[in-house]
Amino acid sequence: MPILGIVASSNYQRVAPDTGAMFPLGMVSVGSAGASSIDFTSIPSTYKHLQIRAMASTSSSTASYFRFNSDTGSNYARHMLQGNGSSAAAYAGSSQTSMWFVSDINVSPYVAGAVVDILDYASTSKNKTIRSLSGVDNNNTSGNNAIIFASGLWMNTNAISSISIFPLSGNFQQYSSFALYGIKGA
């Protein structure tokens, strides 16, 4: 039998798709009026993890934070390591009302970048954890250049269906952008 006949008559099985693939779930680009918060709502529970990628600046040089499912209670813990090329610092807090998204986002035109992983967000049997890597370079105008590694804990077993991101004060500036992705898991 020719080779083609062997392939055609065998029990050929299709290869499964990449289970680590990322799928865009939403994107927000801030308009000229600015935004006091960025909200992702109605997040489907069909993925293993979530990831947020952001490039942002604020109207005041402050940190930004995020919350899950509109929970404003003291149900969060946060940890952060920060370095600026000449010194390092560490911060921690328990019984917080939010988690760090990016520390010291600077005033436009300088922007901070962040990648935040939200692990096992749809699980209803464990608390939720995050890890993030962010950084800012403001051309050394105020000494707030930094790279930040942070982790956080939401002490709640509910599946995450909404995420709110907000600066401590002021607004996110025009052209700030935030993208939410779902990550398929094994």
C-alpha cells in the first residue's frame, strides 16, 4: 500500500491546541478626560489564570491599586520589593483594603509598565494570589525610577468576576492602556 494510503487508513488523531494560549478578554484605553478607575467586569470563569498588561501614567505621582469583585474590606495582603539602581526597599502589609498594581506611577508624559498574573482566579476552593512585575522610568526627573516585584493575596475563595484598578489619588491620564487576557491551563 502506498504511504498516502497508510496515512488515510490509520487512526489519525489531531494534536490538541496549546493549553497555555492567551486570549484577549478586554482592553481599556483612557480618553482625553482621564479615568478615576479601570474596571473589567463579567470576567468568564473558563480560563486557568488571568493576566493584565498595562502602560499608564497618572495626574499625580502616586501608586495604583486593584481590588476584586468590588471587595473594599480589609481582605488583602501585599508585599513588594523595589529597586532603583542605587537602593532597594521592601514593603509589606496585611489586612489591607487593596493590592498594589504599580508603585509610583508618574505624571505624563512618563509611563509605568506592568504585567500582573492572577493565579487560579476561577477556583472556589482557595484564596487568590497575584504576582506582578512593573517599572517606571521618568527620565530621572524626580528620582522615582524603579523596578518593582510584588505579590498579593485576596483572602476570599470566590471566583474573580470583576477587577477594578485605580490610582491612590488623581486619574489615569489619556493614552494609558490596560489589557486583560485569559490563559488556558493544562
